[in-house]
Amino acid sequence: MIDVCRVVLFLFWVNSLPPIVSVIVGERYGRAVDGGFLWFDGRPLFGSHKTIRGVAAGVAGGTLAFFLLGEAWWVAGIAALLVMTGDLVSSFIKRRLAFDSGDEVVVLDQLIEALLPLLFINQYLLLDRKQHVLIIVLFITIAYWSSRLWLHITGRPLPKYYPRIVRSSVRIREWRACHEPLARWQTWFNLTNFLSRQVCLVWFFKLSGLYTKGVKNALDIKIEEQTFFFNELPEPFDGFRVMFLTDLHLDGLDGLERKIARMLLDMDVDLCCIGGDIRMKTYGQSSECIKKLKGLMQCVHARFGILGVLGNHDCIEMLPDFEEAGVVMLVNDSWPIDKAGARIWVMGVDDPHYYKLHDAKQAAQGVPEEEFSIFLAHSPEAFEDAAGVGTSLYLCGHTHGGQICLVDGSPILTNSRAPRYTAVGDWQHEKMQGYTSRGVGSSSIPVRFNCPAEISLITLRKK
């Protein structure tokens, strides 16, 4: 029975390596084994899912796992090569049977992949017929159900109207971001958590005596008023007021939502835009920040409603909760605003920073080029794409203006790949005007220095 378990574990290990490597490296080095070659029936030889990278990973990983078989490394290497060969043979047969690349066919997907290496391994382990059958049955069963679990994690159905095809690597990150870690050590030994979240930096500020002052600064929220002038702005929208709230991080600092709520009660605006990052943590449950968001949105008085986008601290499973709170979420989508026979548009994209799923062209579909538009994104990193679709005003956050800045307000770190001039305040790229808010909340640690939090009030004026 020990030999059976060793062989099944070896087969499963080699079988698992290609998808694991695809998650780690994404789309890089993903050249198809068949190079796009078509067979006589006009269908691919193997299909795009069978990559040189995957075969190499399976063979190399199987060779390194020679200890599982208890044989020489080269024996394990040949066995791993036969596993990959069996996988290619299965794919070849599936293409001839008119199955698309990636389609599952139980038994066929696993049988040849197990049979070829098993015939070779038998020369060294001297397995009997019952053991052969048991190995094949166990491998087919384990490989099938593990693939179902893998698909559940990496390819769960997207929320309704989600307009993007999401890579499996992104789904892994989003799954981890929306659920409590399976093991607590994943949180404790998370590098970002260790460096910033109430470990190193918090204790640094506490020991230096600056922590209390930093928290007080974080709760000292300013109202930042900006006016932008546009030739293309329709006359009825002259004086249109937009309140921009971004990087709320509502569960990061006690009393923050109450302070924001008191300030919002006295504000009368035409439109409210939410720039993402509703919660503080990047993992686990979001119920606390959702509860606070629902209460906060009841304090917003915006005649044309509340529109929002996702940030890198948010995940798409939170969309229904955001919309239940009264926020219309734009995920690579657009929203028209009509007033006195005229119209402007708000285009909103998915997070451009961490998930990198922003799609300006998708968001601009149906938006006439000659009409005024506001581009709403979590970070400034989609500014070139926004300018490419002819948007007039780009609103974003994410950088917190640096949060901890030099005396003159210059950010030390911006946490953005966009040019530094887009990190805070108003800026311009080609014909597009932009504004990056310092954000309402604080990220990682609840302190601010030389960089006050802000609620942005933006007035649109016609030239």
C-alpha cells in the first residue's frame, strides 16, 4: 500500500505543477506546445492550455521529487516526462473529439496521464495488477476532485454584469482578499502586515511619542474645494458640484466614520463619487466596514446619486453590499447624468493598481466622443488610458497624498507607478485635467503627518 500511495502522490504532484506555475507567473512564458499548429481537421493539435512552460515545470518538478518514488532522479524525470506526454495525448484526442481547450473530460483527462508513467515505473517497483488498478482509480478520483476545487477557487462565477474576463491568478488573489486566511500564520507572517499593520511602524510611532499626534492628525479632515473649467461642459452643468470620497478605510480608525458623517450632513452636492478602498484590511471579512458604509451613505445628499469604483483593498464579492448601501458601482462601465436636456458621463474602471483589471475602452463603450466625461479610478495609474478615450476630468486617490510627508507636504512614498506629479492635487495630461485626492482615511497605520485627510468638493465650470 505504501508503494501505491507514493506513486499516486508523485503523479498528483506532477499533474498539479502546470496550473500552479501558471498562477505564479501569469501569462509570461506561456507559448503553446503546438505553436498554434492546426491538425488536418482544422482544429488545434493540443490547444493553447498546453504550454512549454507547463511541460517544463512538470518534468523539472517531477525530477526533483524523485524521493517520492524512492528511485534515482533520472527515473523520476522520465516518469514525469511520460506524465506530461500522457497529458498531451489526452489533449490531442479531445481536440479530435471536438472538445475545446480547457474542457474537462473525466477519465480521459487522467487515464493516459497515469497509465504511461505507471508502465515505466513498474519496471522498478514491481507492482501487481491490483495495485495498478488501485493507483489509476485513486489518481483519477483525486485529480478530478482537486481540479473541481481548483476551478471553484480560481474561476468562480463573477457578479452579474461584471464586464471582464478575470485570469485565474487574479481570482486567487480576490478569493484570499475576501475570506479569512485558512491558517492564522498567513496573516501573522504576511510581509505587508509585518512591516506596517500594527507591528513595526505602529510601534515605531508609539515609541517615538508621535502616535497620538498622528492619530489626531488623521481625524482632522479638511474640505478641499477645487474648480475646473472646460470648453466642452454643457451649459446646464455649469456649477455642477461633485463630492469625491476615496480611501475611506472605515474599519481602520475608531471614530472616523462619525467624524465624516457629521461633515457630510451639511454638504449639498449634485453627485457623490466613491474612489474605492472602503476597508482597511486586504484580507478577511468586510462586514464591519460595510455596516459603517451603509450608515455613512445615509448622510450623503447628492441629487444625482452616488457612483463608485473598486480599490485594491476591495474585491468584487463586496459589490452587492456596496450597492445595497446605495452606491452604484462602475466596473469598467459608464453612467449617464441628464440635466435640463443635456448630458455628461461618468466612466468607472476596476482597480488599476493591484488587480490591474482597468479597461478604459470597455468603460467608454457607448459614450459619445464629443460629450463631457469624468473618469473615476482608484489610482492615477490609468491616466494614459483615460486620456486615450477622450475623457475630460480624471478623479482618483490611492496615494493618500503620501500620508506621511515632508514639512513642505512632499510625499515620501506614493505607492503608485504613475508619474510623481499625479500623486496629489490637480494635474494635467495632454488635454485631460486630473485630480488626486489625499483620501479620507488612512492606510496601513492610522496616522498622518504634514498631509491632512480630505473630502474633495469639485465644481465644474464652463469656459
